[in-house]
Amino acid sequence: MLSANDLRKGTTFEYDNDVYQIVDFQHVKPGKGAAFVRVKIKSVMSGAVKDTTFNPNDKFQEARIETKEMQYLYNDGQLYYFMDLETYEQIPLDQESVEDAIKYLRENDMATLRFYKGKPFSVSAPNFVELKVVETEPGIKGDTQSNVTKPATVETGAVIQVPIFVNIGDTIKIDTRSDEYLSRV
């Protein structure tokens, strides 16, 4: 059991028949009245974020979140299939669960799936990926202004802002957490 005083950023716990992760927290001790804990929590199942306050004596059941590396196999038009390389079990997930990660995953790439009580609820791509540029405007010769960027579409369909010297066919390194171009490979 966790008390409200034990809550820290990243902690997962059960509350109101859902599982929440602490996004931000603040212990408040006003000059008058009892102390309380102000938190911003995010539902790990639905992604909804809300602000709430707790009494420091409130108790919560800690939620055990499991993570597992799995291979992205394919999309059948509605579901995205991932395979556990140890058991060869295939797990289908809907668009909502894979929304942020799928734009950086090619077939056979590895991804991290998060589970609560055996049920997968989110997918994340590796922090850095190397993808080939399939569509972008040509750079304009003589345009030497610093930090000029243009949109480029990579092989997975994601659109990234890249410097003007990046061309079709170049392989680029992308930070998937911030959607930023890092370098050419």
C-alpha cells in the first residue's frame, strides 16, 4: 500500500477503478489548515489526464506495470500485430494503443509494450530510429540561412522537419520522443 506522501513522479497506483501514473506532484502545507498532496495523474488505460488532491493519510494500492520487448509484425487494416519472441504469441492491438509509436515502426522492428494485469495498454518505439526519406522538396542552392527546415516523409509515413540539405534516399536518425531530426546516417 502507498500513502499519498509516498507518491512521486512516475509512480503507478490504482484509484477509482482505474490505474493512474503520477505526471506531476506537489506536497502543500498551507499556513492554516491541514497539509495535502496536489497531483496531476494520467490514466494508463485511457490516457486521460486530470488534476486532483489527496489527504496525506490516503492509501492506494500500487499497480504493477510490466514491460516487454516485442516485434511488430504487420497491420491488417484494423489491428496491429506484435509477437513475443520467447513464446511466439501474437498480440493484436487497436489504432488507439499504438498511435504514437506506429509512425516510427517498420515491419519486424522491436517495440516496448506495457501491460497491466496481462492486458497490453501502450506501445512505445525505440528512443532513436533510423529511417529512409521517401519524399521531400529539393534544397534550394544558395539558401544558406541557418536553421532552415523543410518537411520530409520517411518510409513509415511520419513527417519530420529536416534541414534543407537532406534529400530523397537519405537515411536519417530521429528522436521518437520529440519527433526531431538528429543527423544523417
